[in-house]
Amino acid sequence: MLNVENLSFSYGGVQALTEVTMNVPTGEMVCIMGRNGVGKTTLVRNIMGLLSLSFGSVTLDEVEISALPPHRRVRQGMAYVPQGRQIFPRLTVEENLRTGLASRGDEILPDVFEYFPVLDEMRGRMGGDLSGGQQQQLAIARALVTKPRLLILDEPTEGIQPNIIQRIGEVLSMLSKEQGMTILIVEQYLDFVKEFSDRFVLMNRGRVVASDVIDQLSEELIEEYLHV
């Protein structure tokens, strides 16, 4: 579904990404991994159009989208859950979800509340009053109301309690395997990656250094590119 070809990006004179090439097959969960500062978030922000690539291309379903702004990419079927959640603290849970419908005009699908029942119980509560794990579920649900074909998440398990991490993994796995949704996820939590991902992409110093099915994520690769 998603193809990134020779993508390069610089922050001023600092080269952040160098000739990144990556393929994300339809209906699979692909995890981008690497130590802090290797360019993972910069890569997904380029894919979403929040940053403008310096060179290369991003293609969705064989249509190049490199020049499209973020809202046009959403209309093409992409959705993004940023690192740090970025929900609206002074809007209710339901109002937060409705912000995801701004470009569609639809109603909130009941499926969202089936995935994360706690949000149904807290529809009228302010987003800022939720726990970190509840806010993360809200951020994912807000992305899902746009009915994406490609869901991109940046560090969704960061600072979240284990039972909610497991629930998030189960929901993402179900969306991928049962509904055919394609999922690209930046993640550091190795156990989560091994349990739920189909493929991995390892980055180092702004480049892809390895990519394969998850069973090929060897201890040697983990030691060289993930351990601090």
C-alpha cells in the first residue's frame, strides 16, 4: 500500500534522513525501530506531509502523494496518531472524537467504542481529566473515526500501563488481520513489536539498515541497533 523511495530530509544544514526506502504491504503491521534520534518520527512526519521531503517520493496505492498537504492525505485514507497523543484537554471525549470528523461530516461509528469501551463511559469527561492510557486510547480512536486504510502511530505505548498496552496491541492486530487495515507504527517496546507486528524496519543515523518479517529480528540486530 505504502511505498517510500529514496526519501531524504534535512533540518537546515542537518541531514536527518538519507535515501530511506521502505515498503508497507496492505493489511500488515510494520514497525519502525531504532534508538532515540535516528529519524523515526521525522520519517513518519514526512510520510504524513507534516514535513516536506527534500528528495524522493511517497506513494500510496501507486499514487504519488509527495506534494499533498496533510489534510489531503487524510482524504486519501491516511490517519496519524502523534507521539505524546496531542488530544484537546478542554474538549470532552466526544468532542475530541468529532474533531476527527471535520472533513467527513459523518457520525462517530459505534465500533470505536467497542474497541475502547472506557471512552463510551467517559464521553462527557474532559480530555485533560483522563489518565495517560485513556488519552492514548482517545488519540487512536480519533484517528479511527476518519475510517483510514493506513494508520500511522508514533510511540503509542510510551508511558502507558501494561494492561492498556495489551489492549492497544489487540485492537491494532484485529484491525489489521480482520479488517485489512495497514498499520505503520514507530515503537521501542520490543515485546509489543514481537507479539503484534508482521514486519520490522530498523533505522540508524537516518538510514534504513535492515527490514524483514518479524521472525528475522535477530538478537544480533537487537544488540547492534536497539540496545543502549
